[in-house]
Amino acid sequence: MHRVLKDLKIMLLANLWIVPVLAALIGAVFYFVAPPPPMSARMATGAEGGGYRIFAEKLKQELAKQGFELTLLPSAGSRDNLERLLAKDSRVEIALVQSGLERQLDAADHARLHSLGAVYQEPLWLFYRSGIDLERIADLLPLRLALGSAGSGTLAATEAILGANAITPEQYPPSWQATGGGKTASALMAGELDAAFFVGPAENALVQQLAAHPDLSLATFRRAAAYEARLPFFKRVEVNEGLLNLAQNSPPKDIITLSPVATLVVNRDFHPGLVPLFLEASREVMKHGTLLDKAGTFPSAEPRTFALSSDAEHYYKSGLPLLQRYLPFRIASLADRYIILLIPLLVVLIPLLKAVGPLYRWRIRARIYRWYKYLRDIDRQLDAGTLPDRLDAEVERLEQLEDELAKVEVPLSYSNELYELHVHLRYVIERLRTLQKRRATASDSVG
């Protein structure tokens, strides 16, 4: 056992050169590897109590299970969210944005944003006071109408619907208001408004409250196909009788409405490594579906608004990265990055490790063979006849070398070569002593 440990020590000492080499390679990996994804992000949502906020709260809870902190920042709505994402000193990296708003951006701003996909439908609801004859959009012109608050997706959707009917903002009557939210709903129920547009999921508390009100009716978009043809970000949605409120049987008959989708949009500050984490959390939020969305429908790569992130594209095709299926996100994301860099590292290490054996043999034998150089020099001097004047000094030097050689340590597998060197050194010493004796004898004879 002692001998094995001794051999191991020799081997380690002989290969110490590999330590700085490995340190340099590992240092290069850490230097060049992409930094790990942050464990926090900021998200623009919408007004308190709105559909965006409710979804974002659920998303935050799912992300917290992975130790991720999502900060939610309230906003005026979709338009405001887009402006925040594009701001020079943006305080958000991700936001919910209503499909269709991307058409309002120029090419440069459009290219700065990417979509992670749609997460749910957010239908457009047109509630109006019962008793009003409302057959077509043009019938809204004489009414007291709420279009949706400034900066909201509701206002954007309303303007698109009105524009398709050749009603431009310049033609809006004074009785139309750019308001929305809870105050607008209260005004509608109190009779202070005749009609109002709202955008949000069917489960939204405001939509449910309006649907249950006995003095309100829900408009149907009979020409939904015509709107879809002109406004492709809208999709026809059928709302069946009683879907919104069974007890109140609201709506009292099947109606048709139009729906954009809520999409997750990110700017260039959003770390791409977070994409599968957010999409998987969104899938968990939407796994049971909604009143209008079947389970497993969202998140979805379609419809495409902004260019789909390449990482999102990979998620929709292949699901979660392999390691993230079995490991916590923080560990898996680090491992993913280092595994990628391990490939070129292994390319360098394999030939390096192959060189360890030959280099090790060379270093061990060098301990032995360096003595042969001196023995060969003596042989050459003997052959040339130039040694006799220094015989005594050479014998003394060789005996000193023999003492030094006795202290040389080599692994057991190389002991035979060490012993052969001892034999050869002793042989040369004996030759020189024989030569000494001859010289002494010759000197006595002369005397």
C-alpha cells in the first residue's frame, strides 16, 4: 500500500503541468459562457382587476414555484404596454399586448419586439341599455358611448371596428367618451351611458357583472366574417346561450362576437433563457382552459403578431429543454449553457489527456536517461584516449553520481530501467578502476 501511494505521488508530481492547463481551459469556459438567466423580471399588465392583471398574478404564482420573482407593473392597457416596451429607458422586459396593435408600429419599432405567443382570447363585448334598437355599428352614432380608456386595447379594438365601418375619429360625436373600466361599467348600469365597449375574458368580473344586469343587453356581430376578412387579428367567437351567466341565462340566445388574443411580447432586455420558463408557467395557468378556450389550447404560436422568438419556436415544436423537464430551472439553465461549451472543451481535452501517458513516460525516463549522457561522454573519451589524465577525478565523480542515483525515485513499473542504470554505472566505474590499476602498474614498472 505504501508503495502504491508512493507511485501515485510520483505520477501526480510528474503531471503537475496539466493543472494550469486545465485551469486555463475552465477559466475560458466561465469567461465565454453566456451569463445565466436572471431570476427576476418586470411585466407590464394593465389596470387592477382587469384580465391582464388577473392572468399576470397567476403567472407570477407559477413562476414563484421555480424561485423566480416577477414584478407586476400596472398600466393603462395594451397601447401603454407597447410604449413601455419600446421606451428608451424601459422599466419592463415583458408585457401583455392585444393582437392587432402591432399594425400601428413602424418597421423599426416592430423589429425591436418579439412574441412568445398567444395566451388567451379576449373578446370584444358591446353592452347596451335594453330597449335600444341596435342592429348595426352606425346605430351607435346618436348614443352616449364609451369607447375604452386611452392607452387600452379596448380603445384600439373599438377604433378598428369603427374604422371598418368608415367611422373615423374625426367623425366621433361629442357624446362618445374615451373611458373604460369599472367607472364606465357603473355609469352604464346607472343609465348614464347608453352603450360601452369592453375587452376581456368571459370570466372577467366586470363582464360577468354586466352580463347579469337585467337592464343591459349584449350585442351580436352578425357580420363577423366580414370583419375577419378586413381585420385578420379578430376571430369569430360564438357565445352560447347562458354561457356568461346560467342563473340569469345571459346571453338569452347564442350571439357572435369578435376576439383578438392576449399575447406575451418581449423586448431585447428579456433574457432568451427565460422563454421556456414563462411559456411553461403560462401553460400551467391555462391548463384548464376558460369558458371560451378549451383546455390545452394556449399558449399558442398562432396567431402571429410580432416575430416569434426562436426560443419560443423551439418550445412549441419540442417542449421544454430536456434538463428543465427533470431539474429546477435555475440548475437546468446553468447546465444547458455549460454543456454546450463542454463540447469544444472535450475536443481540446481528449488529445490533451492522450498526451498525458507519453509525457508521463518521458518525464519518468528522463530521470533515468539523463545519467546516460554522462556515461556516453566517458565512453567517447575512453575511445579517444583523452581520459587517462583525469581518471581519479572521473571515478570520484561517478561514485558521487552513484550515491545520488540511489536517492532517485521512480514508479515500480520503471524500476528495471533504474536498476539497469545502476549496473551500467557500476560497469563504467569498474572500467575506469581497471584503467587506474593498469596505469599504476605501468608506473611501478617504469620506476
